[in-house]
Amino acid sequence: MSKTTKTIDKAEVKEVKKEAKETKKNLIAPNDSIKITLAWTSVEPVYKKTVTKLARNVKSEGFRVGKAPFAIVEKSVGFEKIADEVLRELIPVAYEEQIKKENKKPITSPEFSPISLDKGKDWVLEAFFSPIPEVKIGDYKKTTQKGKEEAAKFIKTRNEEIKKEAEACKTEDKDHDHAHSHKELAENEIKEINLQHIFKELVDAFAPAIGEILLRQETQAEFERLVTQLKQYKISTDDYLARRQITIDQLSQELAGTVLSRLQLDFIMAEISKLEKLTVSDDEVKAELNKFEDEKMRQELEKRQDYLNQIKANLLQKKTLDLLLKL
């Protein structure tokens, strides 16, 4: 099946459970689901059309290519392939209709598990997906302040260490000018330290449960990005694991943990921006586009809604970060 009609692989479900076994169980939310019934009266004409289409390439003894009888084509092609083609056509619309009917709010692509696909009877499937997580952020300002206080302690300690290192260097090499060799943390470093401590406190305090499918899909995407990066440096996955002295299972657990924290933070940040009614105007998006000097490229990007949405998301995130730092 296509991505929109993917049947759940039990091995994948088992794998994600293994990836997440070292995380707290209450941080992974169960999948939501809906049942979809396709009336045979709707399935049958598509089924017949599909068999007719597949018959064009069927070779059967005693018949010219594409001229084999319906029953022979069915047997030659196999029910599974025919059903897969039929579902590709019928499922997307049926899924969207059932989602609206039950007022569900999926945040992932669905994964389908057939319940009954009997010829001559209604077809029934169950669609699984991760819903939008429920996020309760409580007194996020107090939590943010705690993060900034922890950051201040870290910055103070680090600056003292830098000062001591500078003094030690002066003692060891009196003839060298160390005036610019050891400075206190730069402004951008301080900003990053503050954000990291704020993020930690927010996730620790308000960590929303993340859907199992969302975690699995995002972990897989993160793994694929890692493999792509390794290929750019001509490093195989096996070599990478060997250099780090870890197994593929340990890497999966590591990636799952990282992705879980990132997703939790993303949803927390989204809830804060919603609570504070932060918005991004079309003028702000346009101003970002105008930063492209290449007019042709800019005009092309203006037509891409996915790119415009990404700009808007980035600007909204920046506003939320600025808000946290100013609290």
C-alpha cells in the first residue's frame, strides 16, 4: 500500500516499544483509531475495474495477453494485489470522511490494519494514528524563571573557570599576551545556555505524552537523516556504530529519546505561543521572502505554500523564544 494506506507492520510496533523501553511509560500515548467500513456495493465496481486493468499484463496459456477471463486474471494476479489496488483508490476519501464524522484530530499519517476483506461482503479496516497531544503547561513563567536561574549559576561557574584558566596560562607563559585568549562567555553563548536550561525545565515540568506512531515515524525519519549525513562523509552505518561502540538497538533508543524530548518541547512551545496569542502576519512572512536577492527564486518560493508555512512556523518559534528570554 502507499503511505496513506500503509498496513501496520507488527515488527515495527515491536521495534518502537523496544526503542522506548527506557523512557517512562506515561510519556508515550496510545494510538487512537477509527473503523472504516467500505460497502461491497462501492467496492465491487472498483474491484472489477482493477481486475480489468491488471488483465492487460496477464499472460495465460490459450489466451492472448490481456484477453484472459476474469476468474483466471483474479487467480493469476492474486487477491492481495487486487485488494491493495482497490484500497489505494477507496481508502483516502473514506478515511477523511470517517475522521470528520468522529471529529478526530490526527497528527500522523494513518496506518491500516484489515479486519475483514472478503469478496462479496463489506470490507472493514481499522486506521491507527497519533492524535494531537494534550498539553497542560501550568505556570510556565515560573518554570521558565527557574531555568534562567539555573542557567545563571552555570554561567557564573563557567566564567570563573575561564578566569582561572586565563590566570593559569599567564603563570605558565608570562611572555605571551593572553588578553584576548580567554574571555567570558559571549552573548550568543549565554543566550543558548539560557534556552537550554529553560527547555530542560519546561520538558521536566510539563512533558506531554507523545503518540506511539508519531514517535516511531519521527524516530525513523531521524535515523534516515543520520544515514544520509553519514553517506555524505562516506561512512557506513556499521562503521558509525563501531566507532561509537554501540549497537543498532542502542542507537534506536538514543534517537527515540532525543526525538521524544524534541517533540515534547515543540508542543509545549506551540501551547505557549497559543496561550500568549502570538501570531505572524503576512507582512512579516513577506519581509522574510524579500531577504532573497534572487527575484526569480523569491517568486517561486512565494508560490509554495509549504515553504510559506515553514517561514511562519520559524517566525512564531522565534517570537516564543524571545518571549521566554525576556520573562
